[in-house]
Amino acid sequence: MAIYGNYKTLEHTFGDGRVVTLKQLGMQTILKNAVSKNNYKEGSPEYAKATFDEAVNIFIDMSNGELEREYLYSLPDDEVSRLMKVLDKLREGENSTELKD
């Protein structure tokens, strides 16, 4: 873990060996990337797609544009799960002094 300005960062290694530094985002950026899911029932395919679209936008911002939309959409399910855990670690880090492994 490192500190970038006031934000914590984590390095993430993808299954193909690509290494990307992801930085914790502020609320303004998170809200900017929010996708409306109001019209979808939780658990529906449309809700899942909207949730993933939102996560893709957030990961692009977290990587300062180093990650591309096409790359993120091409990831296998297990890689997406690992990446979502990284997002959880950075979110947990908002209220803690150190990120957990």
C-alpha cells in the first residue's frame, strides 16, 4: 500500500501479468460514475450489467485511465471477482490506516 496525495493506492496484478496501480477514489468521482439501477430489479441480468458498467467506469478512473473498457470487459469471471475484492480493500481503507490483504 502507498499513499498518493490523500488517497491510498494498491498494485493489482492481473492473471495475464499486467500490473496496474489503483488509487482510492473520492466521493465526487464515485458519484460521477454511478449508474442508475432504479429501473431494474436487484438480481436481474439488467441490474448485474448496470452494476458491472459502474464498476468498469470506477476502475478506469482508479487506474488514471491505464485500464481500458475493452480490457475490463474481456476479463474472465474469476479475474473480475479478484478485482472487486481490490475495490473492497480500497473502500475499507477509507476508514482505516492500513489496507488488509
